[in-house]
Amino acid sequence: MKQKRLLSYDKLPIDVKQRINVEHPGGIHQLAQRVDLPGNRSMFVFHFETEDTLFMVKVDSPSQMEEDFDGDVFEKSNSYVPSEDEEEDLLD
């Protein structure tokens, strides 16, 4: 069974960032999905899988990724709502 990790992109191990860059040379903006949080807040995340780990990666500044793209680039997803503990980790 694979380990599941919820991390900000900035906190990913360098080898995982390198793999993401190799596997998605067009950038992570194509992977990001909007997740609605309690309190009328939202965040953008994408999923990435390695041999032993499933990552849910928080994108810290989706507005930077949207600059060159239409607002429709991000797919809205209500399928995942983080627990309060996960939400605190993401908002750090």
C-alpha cells in the first residue's frame, strides 16, 4: 500500500520536483484543481504519484499560474475536502 502525503509544492523533496518537471514539461498549471474549503476559501492542488507515495500537492500561488491562461484552465473539484489538521498543514 502506498503512503499518502499532503504537501505544499515548496516543501516537496527535490527529486519529486524534478520528476514532476520531467513528466509535465508544460507546467503544473495543467494539473491543478480547485478545492473548496470551509469558510468560503479555496486552494489549488494536483495529484502526483511515485513508486511508493501518492502526493496531493498544494500550489501556493495559482494566480501566478493563471496569468498566461484563461480562468477555465482550472477544473473545479468538490470531491476532496481536507480535514482540519490537513487544512492547517496546507495553510502554513
